[in-house]
Amino acid sequence: AIDSIGLLSVAKTPEDITELKSSVQKRGILCPVLVAATNKGDVWLIDGYARIAVAKELNITQIDAIVINVDTKTQANNLYNEINKIKPVIKTDDVREEKFRVLCVKDHDLPTYLL
């Protein structure tokens, strides 16, 4: 359940989620979030803060997640920091160009944030 996922203190609050919210209302959440879980049962969100925020606004209580096992919250924080170091390296135009090449779909109605 979404309420059982902890938010790391190092994480940033998602900014504008209006477009994502509209897409989720039409299609649901398409990409799973990434969480780190300990043997004690603690679960920490690593990637997918905007999806979680939208899910909470839309009263969605369960979503798919990819789970990575960690021993401590410190390891979860480190994982979060490593993933977020990588994100800015990818240029938006490069990602979009690659997605256009992969999709090459006629008459799609995908939201712009997916393209």
C-alpha cells in the first residue's frame, strides 16, 4: 500500500504534476516506482515521487513497484543520491529523440512528458 512507503528526507518534493495527473486519470500509472526495502519491513521510495503524489491525490492505494533490497535507510539514501546524479546527465532532447525513434507510432495520444 502506498501509505506504507517512507519518503526519504533527502528527496525533493515533486513540482508541477498536473499533466501527469491527467494522464494517470486516463491510463493509470504506467511505470512502476522504485523502492528500497529492508529485512525489517521498512520501505523507502527511491524514484517515483511525482507518481506517488498523483496516486495520493487520486486516492489510488496500490501501485506497482520495483523493489531493491537494502540493509539500512542509509543505503536507501545513498541509492536515491546515486540515481539522482544520473538523471541530470541525460539531456531531455536526447531522451525525447530516442523515444520518438522507438515509438514511431501513428495516431498515438501519448502525453508530451512521455515523448
